[in-house]
Amino acid sequence: MTRIPANKVRHLVRLVNSTLQSAGRQKVFCIGKNKTGTTSIAKAFMELGLIVGEQNLAERLLPDWARRDFRRIFLYCYTAQAFQDIPFSLPFTFQALDRQFPGSKFILTVRENPEQWYRSLMNFYASLFANGNFPTLDDLRAATYIRPGWMYESHRLINNTPENDPFNKEMLIASYNAHIHTVMEYFRHRPQDLLVLNVATPGAYDQLCDFLEKPRTGKELPWENKTADLRLRK
């Protein structure tokens, strides 16, 4: 008889418990692009008592998203109440979730401007796998986040940048602007279902609490995964 490791048993128990607790509850989706404060939003969700999905499980559903097959993503959403990051930060996901989970709340996190977002993204990549330098294709291929090759594969699935120029500024900023435009146009006649939020703005936590019909905390949003503003060397 095969013995299941204790850590896997504990993980399965937590997953089952969270699924039972979140069943039938309103879903909350943070659909802003990565590096717009999504980790801060996840921390706020937890502080407000929401059951937050396990991100390491959601990221592994990226190939499903790439095929626009949302079935396993829908199943994953039954394990919790609030979600952020990949695949929720990607185009097409929020439309499918809106149909599958009517009555859900959506939060579009944004930065002050596209230039600030791109700089934060590049600083994140630089600190994660490029030793503070502007990341290159070789750096991307050598990155070992989750597993060797995952970062490269995911970047190729998500972004339509040239393989020899994966961090093309013009194209990435265009995708950032297009995502914001698409989300805001989709919810143009349903403002009660969408909150556009800059987590760095004073009072952002109160806006979030009001949107989710939670008591105000009197605090500012936690600043998680703050990326140092490196002097990138190209």
C-alpha cells in the first residue's frame, strides 16, 4: 500500500476545507496585470476574511488558458472565493468567469501610468533572474521559477513579443493599455461590478472595502512584493 506523504495529506485537507467553505459564495476576481499591486490585493483579501486561491495551483493552468479552455480554471475557482495573478490577469479570462459565475465582483488594478508599470515589470525580472541587469532572452530561458523553462514558456504563451526581443517595451505597453481598455469597455454599463484601483493611491483600501461591502479598516493597503527601482543596465 502506497503511503501518501503527510504534507500532501495536509494540503488536500486544506483544499477540501476551503472548497466547502467557499461553495456558493460570491467570487471576487482581481484582473489587473501582474505588477499592478495584485499581491497587495491578495493580502487585503485575506485581511478582509476572504478565502484566497492558492496561486501555485492557478499558475499551472496557464496552458489551459492558452488554448482558451477554461474548464479546469472554473473547477479551480470552486476552491476559494477570491483570486488574482495568472491566469486571472490575462485577456479572455474575465469574460469567461463573468459568464460562469454571474454576480461576481471584478477589480482592475492599475499603475499611475504605463511607463511606471513597464519599469516595475522590468525591475521585477531583473531582480528575479538577471542579477539586476536588463533581462535578456538567455536570462529568460535560464530562469528556474517553478521549474526550469517555465518562465520562458509562460512568457511565450502570454506575450506576442518577438522571440529575440521578449521584453519589447512598445509591445508590452500596448498590451497593458489594451487590457485596461478591454476591461473598462466590457463593464461600461455595469459600473457596480468593476472597481478600477491604483493600490498606491491614499484611501485605496477604503475603496476596496466599500466595493466589497466590508467595514473600512482605517488603514492603507499593504505593499507586498515591492520591487526595487534598479538602474537597469541594457
